[in-house]
Amino acid sequence: MKKRLFLFISLALCLALSACDGKDSISGEVVEVTPTALILEINEGKQVAVLLEENTYIFGMDDINGDDYKAAPYTGVQVSFHQKGRAGSITTANGTQVKAYRPDDFIRISAYLLPEAAVLSDGTVLDAWKTDFFGTIYQTKDSVELLREYAPNGPENHHVGDLESYDDLSEVAMPHVAEFYEKQGKLYDLQAELERAWTAYRTAPETFSSFVVRQDSSPAASSERVFYFRTNLTRTVSGNIVQEATLCAAFDRETGINIPLDDLFVCQKEDIGKKLLDLAEKGGTGPADPAVKAEMQAAFQMEYLSFSQDGLWIEFPQGTLPSQEHTYLVSVEFNEDCKTLLHPWAVPHRSPNDF
């Protein structure tokens, strides 16, 4: 069975590294260590060696120190390097001669193995590769990739167009916002995602594509007092179909204190949903069917509400509206009618230069 994970990482790393300076690059899994070289499997059945020379520098990752690894290398890691040229051959433990290469300047550790990282409900044990580029990749013991879990990204790592960013918060606010998202943690159940992927693979192994789960928090809007961030969660539903969900949070831009979304409105909390849906209907994005609107009013929750620089939108997740098969989205522009529902200090400006 093909090593889908290995081939994907190797190809992506080669493309990324080659794009840097045009030099030939090689990446692969360390499958054997000799006194002078690392033996790499660069694709199924093909091996090469990279020399560990005195002046070779190794870039580590996470808890793997490059100097320590060079002093005592081991298998179960992926590495990549630009080749300086051929350096004869190296004999592997089974007596095979493989081509050897000298690295140009450095070797980079790009992933490492987490053996037996998860156990499924039927007892199936999964390994995982922790990577620099793609987060954590879970696979079966025979190397079939089941799930790619991208490392969650907080708002401090994102810039969106001409919106203000995390860096525009006050020095006092920044750590409070970072702490909020650290405590928020994952909005999904990793075990459940693995179980769904495993079920899908067993049902149709020939057509199965690796599941994906990704969570990112990024700037959404800002006013003179409030900063809005939006967390997007993307999950594979089946095949190549993904489902997205959004969660918005508001913060005082000077203190970093989280502001409940209902505190941004001048009307009572129990009236917010109806008033916004009335405006959505008036603006043409709400449902024309009174029965669907009634379902929305009954299902409305503040966590379905998100702010953008230009308006509000309400996302009713799949399954929350009895008459609708899919996620249903309505929006409300920041016109005068909408602004009257909010405190003036809560209304985002169209441009940070308006502050």
C-alpha cells in the first residue's frame, strides 16, 4: 500500500525548498543511521544517504534540538536538504549500496514520528507525524493517512487585508486576548474526527481521501473601543466535502477583557435575534418564507452571530433549522437601522483610518 503521508510531505517540501533558490533538494524519512550518514527513504523502495559532515548544521523543530540530533541521530524523523553534490555511495545494514549526497549548509528536521498517538474504539492503533508545515498527520500502521490536523492558529498569527490586527491592541490587552484563545482550546473532538475518518476509510478504501480539521482565529472588525476576532473551524464531512463553522468574540481593545456579544446591543438579549432577522428580511438576505423565519427565531443563539467590518451575519449550522438541509446564512449591513440596535462604540468603522 502506498505511503501516502510520506509521498505528500516529500513532494511538498521539495517544491517549497526548490522555490527558495532553485537548487536541487531532497527530503525523506530517516530509516537508518550510520556513523557518517543518514539513510533516507525518499519514496517507496528508494533510498539515498546524506552525509553528516563536521560543518553541517541541523535545524531542529519543537523539542528536537538540532545539535543534539546530530550528536546522536535516530530514525522516525523526516529531514530535507539542498544537495551540494554526490559523495560516492554508502552501504546500508542489509548490504545495499545507495547514492550519497553532501548537504549544502544545513539539514532541516521537518517532521517526527509520534508512535501509537491514538487508539480507536475498535482497538486500531494510529501513529502520527508532527510536521512543520501541516500540523499533525494521523495514519494507520501501514501508512494510510486518515486525518490531517492543522495546528490551531491564534489571532496573533494572522493579518487580514487592511483590517487592524492583533498588533494594534494595547500592550495591556494583548496577553488577555491570547489567554482567552488559549483557554478556548479546540472547538472539535479529535477522537471523534479520527473515528469518522476511520469509518469512511473502511467503508470505501479505494476512494478515501484524508480528512482535514483546521481551526484559525483571525481579526474580523474593529471600532474605537472594541476589537472583534473570528474563529473558523473547518472539518471534512465526507469525501472532499468540508463544513465550516464560525465563532466570533469581542474584546475591549485597551484592556483585553472579553465583552459578551449581547452587551454590544442596546435592546434586550431576547429581542436581538428577532430584530436582526427583521432587518435581514428587509435587506433581502433573510428568508421569504415565514415558517423558516420562525424556525430561525426559535433556533437563534448569540454564538451564531459574527461581526465584520461592513455588517453582521448569522450562521445557522446544519441541523439547527428543521426545514433546511444545509447551513443557512443571513446578513445585515451596518445601515442606520442596524446601528440603532448597537451601542455607538460597538459599530466597526469601515477603515482603521476613521478612528
